[in-house]
Amino acid sequence: MCGFIGYIQDRDEEINEIEYNNLMNMNRIITHRGPDDEGYYTDNYVRFGFRRLSIVDLQSGHQPLSFEDHRYWIIFNGEIYNHVEIRNQLTQVGVKFKTNSDTEVLLALYAQKKEACLEDLRGMFSFVIWDKQDKELFSARDRFGIKPLYMMQKNDKVYFASEQKSLLMTDHDNQVNQESLHHYLSYQYVPEPETMLHDIHKVQPGHYIKKKVGHSLEVTSYWEPEFHVSTTAAETQMKQIQESLRQSVKAHMRSDVPVGAFLSGGIDSTSIVAIAKEFNPSIKTFTVGFEREGYSEIDVAKETAEALDVENIHYKITPEDFINELPRIIWHMDDPVADPAAIPLYFVAREASKHVKVVLSGEGADELFGGYNIYREPQSLNAFKYLPGQAKKMLTSFANMLPEGTKGKSFIERGCTAIGDRYLGNAKIYNEEEKSKLLKHYDSKFDYRRITEPFYEKAKNYDDVKKMQYIDICTWMRGDILVKADKMTMAHSLELRVPFLDKEVFTIASQLSTTHNISNNTTKYLLRQAMKEVIPAHVLNRKKLGFPVPIRHWLKDELYPWAYQLITESQTNYLLNKAEIFRLLEEHRGGQKDNSRKLWTTLVFMIWHQLFVESKEVDMLKDPSTIDPGIELQNA
């Protein structure tokens, strides 16, 4: 696991001292991604920098790594879980290896098959390969977007990096992308491939890029998620789920260092831990919670760990912990992500990093197996499908006349609204009317549908639940879930592995019908049935909580003074209408309305703006002494 920075230029020119020092600075700002080793490669066209977190023998995986008499060079972030099998296949056709690393296997496979190598890979990855002979650069990102890959074109250079902050060390003007800001306020994250900065982009999951010296950049999609519902009997599919997940966990546990696991109170992480224990009976598990009652899964996790006979290490997060670390959390995130679950994820990663270098986690199970409660909505709204259009218009008019908060108002509105208009993913923060009040430069062409419409078009033949799953896989999972998973663990030099997001597991999940996912008044029905013999009974049908965070309470009480001061001092007046933000804050504090998610989305953006546009220092921001002496942070 690692981080890298690299770029290619069209002009034939050796690197000078100033340029080399800048390359090192760009590389060293992401030392947290790889504290164990660094390396560099430069020639007249490319410059590579690399940071490494050592999971296997340090010497065998030093990068940048070369192959075939220095023709090919690679910088690689990720893990190829089937590298042993691929190595054996390549050895049989005469390929010679000098190391035991999956990096050399990946490079050798590319030398043999070029871009077709991507079809063979089982793992998480972003990498850049330079073919010195053909003067061509090849870069790719894994199917689901588990590992990040940023890109920037500037003058005659094309930059690639594991983190956006490396690219900001060029002559970048840090101008906010107005369209990205619009979408961020809808989604609570910036949908890929854009970032919050106008000229930095992400290479999309399942895509590769080619750049030949003197030629334009080429971007190609090599994989997209598709559902192919099977008529296979449920019993058979349950066995397939069991076997694919067991093989995935086994592959994800390949490591020369101890592997731990995150453990919440839900079926996803519990399933991973239960299977992992088969391969490592002494596996350590990690859990966090908050001091406020109702916002901690520590007790359930401890009960689960006891039932599985594994060690559980847990930590309670205080409001002081929260406020002190928040700027650093957002700095590590690169772009603003206003998912409160990032905070407990940061702290559980911090605790785990004291004991292990690798952890397993349950990300992806909800999207693949239908785990979100919102996926049950189409069933509850099923009767509306039989109403003629005129009847729906009349009902909508009636609902519009009802006061906000009236029982049944939202139900009618949702039932009379097409799925493509009402569902944009798991988080819907500000609607278009609210954004027009908040944004100084609101533009209706940046409507949230601009993001989802292309995906709904591709999913038009799926039922509504499958459409929702597809939207989440293509937006929410890659823009929120996997971003915070990667960034919050890498902040502590901890490698996160996600066995549910394995191509073989996806193949099985993609064949499940909606009935097999949403059934018997529960979610992930067939996954629960498949795992009921290996997980404790108290977990099997427990309501999903995720990482609950007491933002709603804190913004009324402990964090209100902090929020008020942040809004006051923020230099975002040119973008945001502060009067509207203060109105939301006071309305929330007075208990008239729960505006916590809207406020949190805005506050996170303001901190991000301080860090990446105003360029305030993280250490200064995280120091509690910078808060007005008259403002107190109270205990929960």
C-alpha cells in the first residue's frame, strides 16, 4: 500500500534541481500513505515519486520498479490478491521474476498483455506504467474505485497522484469549481470525476488512460457494473455467496504483517470477522462509539466479539476529540465530504493502527446486496404505480397545500414522483430551491439530475430497487463510502481491505433478484440467510445503524459556539449567503427544525475552504487555543 506522484511531459528535457526538489515535496506531503520507504525515477519525459507502507518484505517491493531491462517502470498503489496465481501462469510461459511482489507481477502482466491485463486482476489498485521504448504512459484504476487516482493537465504536462494535495504544490490557483459546489450541496460529496477545484479531476473507476509523448490523452472505460438477475434457486445462491465471500476474505488476508478488522454491530463487519477467524483465530477487532447514549455500538460489538471469541479493542470519542481532530480529518479527505461517519472511521483507524498495519472492513455490502433501508421504499410506494398521471397531479397539488411536517405529506409527494426525480443516492442535503437561497451564484443548469440522469439511462431496464443500487454503486459508493474509507485509514498509515468489493463476489451479487435482497421486512435478505450459521443470532436481523454521530445534538449544545464562530470567520462570503446559514443554525438550535445535515455540509465546506483555498495551517486550526476564549467546549 502506498501513495505516488508522477507526470509526463511532451518536451524532451532532463529534470533540473528545482524540479526534482518540487517532486520530492509533492511526494513527501503524502508520507502518511507510505512511511516506510520512498523512491524516485526520472528520465527526459517522466518523473515518478513513490511512498510505501510495507505489507510484505520491504526490499522486494521497492518502487518505482522496473521490468524487462528497464523498459517498463511502474508506480502502484493497491493489492493484487490473485498475484500468486498470475505469477504461476506467467512463469509457465517463460517470464522471469526478480522479486516476490505483486507489483512486479502486475508489470510483467502488462508487458505481456497491455491493457488486456486489467481483465485478469482481482484486487484494488491505481497505477501508472511508463513504457520507455514506446514513450507511452498507461494508467488505470480498479473497477469499484477503492483506490484513488487524481489527474491534472497543465501546460504540456499530465500529472497523476494518489492525493489531490500533491497536485496543489504546483503553480495551482485553487479556484473553486462552481458546478462541484452545487453538486456537493446536494450530495454531501463531489461526484466523480470532478473535484472541488476546477482543473483537478479523478480517473473514474473501471477506466484506463493512455498518453503517448506528442499525442493527446486517451480515456477508456474497461468495466461498468451490470446486473444480470439469475433464476438459480435461492439455496444454490446462498452457497455461492458463502463460497465467494470466504474465498475473498482468504485472499484479502494475504499479508506478511498482522491483519485486523473493524467490527460494528451489523451483519457486514460481523460476517467478515467470522470468516476471517477461520484463517486467523487470534484476529484483533476494533470499534469506536460516542459518549452520548444511543450513539455507540461498542456494547453490541463487545457482545459479538465475545460470541466469536475474538479480541475487541474499543474507544469512546469525546466532543473534544471531535473538534480537535476535525480540521486534520478534512485535510486528509482532500475534497469536502460531509458524511459524519468519517469521524468515527478516523478514530477507529487511529486505534487499529496502534496494533496492526492492515484491517478488513465491510464496505460495499449494502450496495451489492441491497442493505439500505431506503431500498424498501419502492415496495411501500407500490400502489402509486397504478394511479393515472392526472390522479398523481391532483394528489401532488393536495400535498403541496399541506404544512411541512404534516403526516402523509412526504409519502404522497414521494409516491407521485418518478424514481429518477426523487432518488439521487443515500444522502440528499439541499434541494434546488434551498441551494438557490444559499448560493451567491446559483445556476439552475447544475441541477442534481445532471449527475444521475446518465446512470438512470443505463439502468432503465432495471426495477426501481435495482436502479437505486446502481445509482449508489456509481455515485455514493465511489464518492463517499470509499473516499472516506481510504482517506481515514491512510491518515494513520493503515491499509484497508474490503472483501465485499471483489469481482467474484460482485458476480454473485449481481445475479440476485430484488426479492432476494429486499424480503421478509428486512434488507440483505439472502446475505443474512447465507451467513446465519456463522454469525451470532443477535446480529442477524439487527437494524442497521452504521456509524451514528450525535451531530444533531452537538450543534444545539456543545458545538453551537464553535459553529457560530466558524461561520462568522469563514471567507466564503463570495460563495455563500451567510444570513441563510445563520438562520438555519438558529432554527436548529431553537428546535424548530432538524437542520443538522445541512449545517454540517456547510461547515465542512467552510473548513475545507480554510485549508485549501485560504491555506490556513492544519496545526493552527486543530489547536483549541485558537477558539475564542469566551467560548467553551462542554462535555456531552
